Amino acid sequence: MPPQYDPTEVEPRWTRTWIERGYFHAEAPSDRPPYCIVIPPPNVTGRLHVGHALGRTIEDTLIRRARMQGFEACWIPGTDHAGIATQVVVERALREEGIDRRELGREAFVERVWSWKEQYGGEIVEQIKRMGASCDWERERFTMDEGLSRAVRAAFVRFHEAGLIYRGERLVNWCPTDRTGLSDSEVEHEEVEGELLTFRYFLTEGSGSIQVATTRVETMLGDTGIAVHPGDDRYAALVGQTVTHPFDGRQILIVADHHVDRDFGTGAVKVTPAHDPNDFDIAQRTGLPLMNIFEADARLNDAVPAEFRGLGRYEARTAVRDALEAKGLLVKEERPYVHSVGHCYRCHSEIEPWIAGLQWFVKVSGLAGAAKEAVLDGRLRFTPERWQGPFVAWLDNLRDWNISRQLWWGHRIPAWYCPDGHVTVATEDPTACAGCGSTELTQDPDVLDTWFSSQLWPYSTLGWPDDTPELSFFYPNAALVTGYEILYLWVARMVMSGLFLVGDVPFHDVVIHGLVRDQQGRKMSKSLGNVIDPIEMIDRYGADALRFSLARAATGGQQDIPLSEEGIEAGRNFANKLWNAARLVLRAFPGGAPTPPPPDRLTLPERWLLSRHQACLVAVDAALDEYRFADAALALHRFVWSELCDWGLELEKGRLHGTDAERSDATQVLAWILERTLRLLHPTMPFVTEEIWQRFGIGDSIAIATWPSSRPQQADAAAEASLTALQEIVTAIRQFRAQHHVPTAHRLEITVGVPDSEQAALRDLSERIGKLTGVSTMAIIPGDSPKAEGVVRIGVADGFVEIPIAGTIDLDAERARLSKRLAEVDRDLERAGTKLANEGFRTKAAPEVVVAEQDKVTRLGVERDQLFAQLGELG
RNA sequence: GGGCGCGUAGCUCAGCGGGAGAGCGCUCGCUUCACACGCGAGAGGUCGCAGGUUCGAAACCUGCCGCGCCCACCA
């Protein structure tokens, strides 16, 4: 084994081998219990970013552990066609060739997207493989492949038959850049600094006027009414009258509607039904007409006066303002005026509420009840739990889901129309109208929201709508791992549709992780230059390093996850540490299954290591069972580095260099511990653990080895106590050396006092301790022996260390050390004294706490006397 | 407007009733026979602020201040 672990050589080899040998393939049905996770399908044209890397790390940790625990572990990978995102990417590429999508025509364009997908798509799949993800690649799916397309149609038809999908003309969230409608969930609201203008409309009859306020003054060109509150005395007389539009002379009716807030602004609202959802509702209630003033690209259309036609919405805003001012109608301008504006989640353009013709909607409220019930009765659990509240609140406030997208890339809506206006909805392309038998059918030109197919993912990938063995065996999935940003967009819809279409929740546990950010908590963005490219990190430090650092950072407490290159470097160092521990342990290991010697041949460090290893296992199991990945990583790091390497191996080196029998015993027990630790670590760091594990020659792959079982009998409190005492002795000597600048070359002759019960163990290890501390001879005497002459005595638990003064110590340094310790002792004594003097404490605190405090006083008192004596000796 | 999370060592975070921890960074010393991607020692903290509960609070409660996020038909 080389002294440095080299992931660049190891990782590609194992990635290939694991897949070739089919370890990750799962069968259904199986004698083993099922454990299934689906990957949140990334966009085909996407590249792996750290957010994906985090999700995949978590999923792989769960899946690999489940596989080792004996589950039929199935992790289904795949990609999403991602309607808008992909279409936009391909459109941009075409534009660079000077081609417009509309010139190309629908069919040719869609073909181009497919070939784009074949050529450039799927890179992300290769990147996921590089992470070591143990997906069942034989089950890889794409949301637009044949089977999943069938599932989409089946779902649409079933929803439609149940009356949960309908067609209607409503205002939709229109993105003028992508030229498509969006669902409410795809609109991101953001505070912007805008303006609030107040202007006046003159009454048609008489000379009176009414003032209205707006943040979007250009929409007044499409005003068809003014609304006031029905109980508002100020305007009661005006309801039913009209005002005259200043630019085109239209008569606009003043109506009463409860929606109006009397206290806001002037208490009168301009009503633009075709361009504002509230106004649309008011118009529905009061019968005001709709007047559309925008083209699809948010330029003013021919419905507006000639002077404004063709202006973009922002130009129009200024133009209308100026025109109002010119007519003396502008009353007030407030600027900046902060308010919330919806933006497209893909291109970030401002959303334009617009009537985009007949659209298909899912009546989600009809599905929400069952989803809420599943949460409340515990079939669906959230980790962290705090997401349950927002999830239920969201379900309680659902509006219908617009699923029509005016795009070409996606699942075409399975609805056909005949010239008489009948609608035929079917899973197979119909030959005749279901209403009148007409053969003149045209399919709806729109495609479905990309999330319509994503919501089917946990069961469409298992073969739904067919009743496949996979579906009955692996559904519901064990867990779903995702970021909170798509909780509503995706997770909620999977739950609702799964309950309705399949009859059960799609998964039991929703594991929600934060957004990966940089170390200052900023979002990673190209413009900030703080993007960490996971593939670059894998190249530089290895996949295990990246995975470990992500797991280590993914604590439950905070909302987001800070990641830095230094953190990944630390992961790399850890992999190397493990590698070197293995080098040491396996140097004399003959191979085969490690067999620890019988208990009576175990040394103290060995019993201690077994005990610590058991504690580590318990901690790792508990942490992973509860999705506390950081805690699991931390426990393993602590055990391997601080316990196994810093103490265990250091103390065992004597035996590793000892007689054949000693070496054999030590190697076997250390190898036994190491091998089990590798298995515990394998789900988090698959590559380095596999590479080391191969040295044992006990199986084909650690990936299909058995998860270590708990050995409670190995917990050894006595060994832990003894070793802690020993650590104190070693540390005391090292501290002394450092404080007095005693070079290691200067061998010390010391005396150690310990209770009789500890003497044998200490004697066994004295040589090793000597090596660790530069001590040549170590006399061992009872812990209560009086202090010798001419030595410095350092107190440790139940004993002391005595180091001769002659030739070793720096008197000033020693005085400083003693004084400092004395100050600490005094402070602690005073604290404890006050506490014990408090009657409340003595009577109300737990008795053992009081006793511990009294013991402390006794102990500190003795130490204080000794410190004084030594200070006196030094003069 | 409603809700959530977070303010603990220079940085990132654990701790969540018995008087404070890790990793990284920093300082000092080490070619100690696995590892300098290392070993040893050390410095560094009125645990955001103010009240309250308690014998005892970083931890529990209330209020305030700061930072971040989610939801909402704030004309």
C-alpha cells in the first residue's frame, strides 16, 4: 500500500466494477424486504451541481446501508425532460445558428430537441456515476420515454374521468419571455422598488372625479371599471355611474365589491379584469367586461389608442404616466414604492397575468384532503419535522393547478377537438370524436406542465399504470430526499397524485435538506465566483472527500449548508488517515476473516478500542436511522482519528512490533475493528473503504457485505475508565515537556503513582508510554505515596506523575504552570463552595450532584495544598 | 400581512437544565519505525440584548435587536 491514498486511480475502477458485476441491480419480487428510493430526476441538459451532490450522497448513504442490512435495495435513476428549461436551451442554440423555432416548425423543432438530448443530455448521469452512486442503472428512466409517456396519458385520463381535470378560460401567469403560462408554484414573488401612482377619472355626468391608485399605470388602458366597497358612504352615490376613459372616451362603470379595502389609498380601485387576478374576480362577480391590451410578448396590442400601440409594458408605463400628467389627471406619485411582483422561476421575467385562451386545470383541492390525512396519521413523515406545518398549510390553501404550457417540448395534452367543439380525452390517439363521431380531430397544441410527469415519478418508474411486480413490491418507496425548494412544486404533487392514482403515499419519509451555500452563507452563483463544481472537487480530492464533507456539513439545525473547498480537503485528509491506519494494521495481516483472540488475551487498549468501536456503531446506527448524517459522519471521524489512530494504534504499536504471538493477536483484533469500521463507513465513503476492504480477501465487495451488528457485551466501562486515566498521565508528561521546552532527545526518568488496581495495566504499557512521551524509565508506585524530594508532582485522576527537577525544568515556567493551575483550583473551589453554601442547592438538587460537588472540593483541596507546597519548594 | 429558521472561539457549526465542544484557521515544538493530506502542545468565548422561571440557564419562557428563508389576490 502506497503512503498516500490516490482516489483518481481507485474510483473509476470501482465505479466500473460495481456496475459490471450488477451489485446495484434489484429484483422484484424478492425474499428480502424492499427498500426503494427514486432519484429526483435532474434536467437532461443539466450538469451536476453541489445541490445534486448533496442529495445523491444522502440517498446513496441510505441505499448502501439498506443493501448491507439485507434489504432488496433499489435506487432508480433517471432524468427529466424539463419542458421550459430544455426548450429554452435548445432555442438559444438554434438562435446562434440563426434559426428561429417558429420558422423550423413544431415537428422539426421537437426532433432537434431530441437529438440535442441524445447528444448533450445524460452528461449528468455520468457525473452521478462518478460520485459512486449505487443506482440500479438497468432501471434508468426518462420522463418522456415510452413507458412514462403512457403513464402521463393514463394519469390525465383518470383525473379527467374523475372530474379532477377540466378546461377553462382563466387568467394565467404568463411569462412573456418564454411565452407560456405557468402554475402558481412556478411564480416566484419578490419585493421590488416600484411606484404607486394616483390619478383621477372624471365622471361622465357632472364635474366630479374619482381617484384611483396603481403600481402598474399602463394597465389603465385596459380598465373596464372602478370598484368601491359596498358600505363605503363616500362613494355610495357614485355606484352605478360611469367615468370616461381619458384616452379613448370609453364609459367605465363604477361598481361595488366586497373585495375593496376601504382603508387602502382612496378606497376606490381601478379594475383591469384581463390583467389582474383580483380584478378578474371582481369582473366575474360584477359583470364588467374583459379588455385584453397585451400581445403574448407583453407589447400593447391594437385595442389601445394608436399612440400607445406596440409599446413594451415598461415603455408604456412611462408613456401613460406622461400622458396622464399632460392631461392634468396625475394626482400623486410615490416612488420608490416597495411591493411584491411575481417572476418566472426559469427566466426571471416579470409575470404578466393574461388570458391565454382555454387551458387545462387540475382541481387540486379535491386531492389535498387525502394528502393532509396521510400527514396527520403519520404515513408521511418529514425530517426535519418542522416542514410538516408549512406542508399542511400549503395543502389547505390550494388553488387549481394550470397544467397547459404553450411549449413544444413535453407531453402533448391528450385532448382532441372536433369542429363542433366536442372534447375527446383518451390514452390512445382517437380516430373519431367521442361526442359526434367526426373524424376531423385536432389535438390540443399545448404540452403538459413538466411537473405533471414528475409527479408520477415514484410509480411511473415502477411500471404504473400496469400492475407490475416492481410496483407491488417497491411501492411505497422508503424515503424521498430533496431540497425544500421543490416541496410544493414536486413533493406535494407526488403525494396527492400517488394517493389518488395508486392508492397509497409514494414514500413514507420525506428527507429535506438545505440549500448548499458558500461559507459566508451566500448562494453559489457564477457572478459571485463562489461556485464549487463538484466534478472539479472529485478530480482534485476524490468523491469520498466530497461526500464526506457534504455529509459532515448537513446538520439538521440550520436551514442551509455551508460548503468550502477547505472542508472537502479535510474529507480528503480523512480518507488518507483511514488508508494509513489500514497500512499499519494490515502490514502483518495474513488475510481472511479477522479473528480476535479470546477475551483473556486482550490488552487494555484492545478492550478499550472494542468498547469505543461498539459505542461508535451504536451512534452511527442511531444517527442514520434518524437521518442525522452529520452526526454519523462525526462519530466515525472521531472514532477513526481521535480514538483508533491517536490512542489505540499508538498504544498497540508495541505489540505490533513484539513477539509473533503478540503481533498476531494485536493484528487480528485491530483488523477485526478496522474491517467493521470500514463497513460502517462504506455508505458514506464507498471507494476508499472498498479499496482497503479488498485487502482482507473475505468477499467480492464491501458493497454487498453485511452491515455490522451491535455487540453490547463489548462495552467495557472499566477499560474506558482505565484508559482515560492513562491518557491523563501521557498528556501530563507531554504538557510538561512542551511547557518546559524539554526536547524529545532528553529522556526523562519519572515516577507515576496510580492505585494498585491500575498498576499492572500501566506496567504493560510503560514501554509504549515511554515512546509516546520520551520517558526512559518509569517507576510505578501507589497513588497515595507521599511526594518525593527534588521532583515536580503533577496531579492526575487518582494519582500523579513525578518528574525530577534536576536538569530538566525551567523554574520560571514551572512557577507559572503552578500558579496558573492554582488560580484555576481556587476559582473552582470558590465556585463549588458558594454552591454548597447555598441551602437551596443542598436540599433541592439531585443528591448525586451534591455528592459530586463535595468530592470535588475534597480533591481540589488536596491539590491546592500540594501546589502550595511545590511553590514553596521552588522559592 | 402570516409563518419558520438562525445569532456559541477568527470562520463554519455541535451542545439544548449541573457552570462550554469539534473541524478549519492561528501560535509554538517535532525528518517519533502508518500518515507533514502528519504528530504533540497552546492561545482564543460577559454562549445577540433585557427581563423572567429554577437551588442552578448557553440551554426553558417573554420581549427586543440583527441575519436568512417560506407563504400571501399589499390596488
